[in-house]
Amino acid sequence: MSNRPHSIHHVNVPISDPKRTADWYGKVFGLSEIPRPFKQGGAPGVEEVLLLTRGNFDLHFTVHENPPDLKPHHFCIEVDDWEGFMEHLAQLGIDHLEIFERPQNRSKATYIHDPDQNLIELSHHGDWDHSLAQTGIAAHDPGARV
């Protein structure tokens, strides 16, 4: 028996328009909707939820008439090809904040906003073996500071 977590399964973010959100996250990150053929149980007070997946991670969204502003809270998505992803954002017309580097782990990062202005960090750790991304496990030095 282990008391060690395997991974984060999903995060849940407030949104106002599930169709717009599904379209945007599909174009930007390649996520697709998880079908919900029946109403399932959930967190108390949650009536409408959008579930998206990439295969190696999921994002869930709770629909609100007026979503709360969560900034500076955010989630981070690791991209395996930094330059390619920055070009992808440019082609989609999505602005990002200033790109910065973290010398302690040689990573690059920036932030973008989704249509509901939720803050998303984009990160790339050049030393990671991104070929393992489909398993949901990124191989890196566990002793490295993040």
C-alpha cells in the first residue's frame, strides 16, 4: 500500500458559456468533450458541468451566470514544443504575457487567458522527457526545484 499520489486527475474552473469554452480549449489545447449521457452526481450545488479531456489530463468546468474572478489563481499546462506552441497561439490570435525563464529549473513560462478570463500558465521544462506526456508522467529530476 502506498500513500503517494499518482497524479492530478483534473482541475475545475468556473465558466459562463460551455460551448464557447469547449471550442476554445479544443482549438488551443486539443481537448475534446467527455460525453455525459446521464446526469451524474457531483459536488454540492453543481448543476451544469463541462468535462474535457486530452487523454493524459482532464479539465472540468462549472457553469456560472457570473463566474468569479479567480486571478491570480491559475493552473499550468506543460507544452512539449515551446516555439511550436507559441506559433500556434499566434496563428489563433491569442496574446500571452511576457515570457520568462526560471533559472532554477531551466523552464520557460508565460500566461494566457481563456474566454472567461481564467488565467492559464504555459510552461516548458527543456530537461523533461516529453515523450512520456501521453502517460501523464513527465520524467524529470525529482530533486530539481520547481
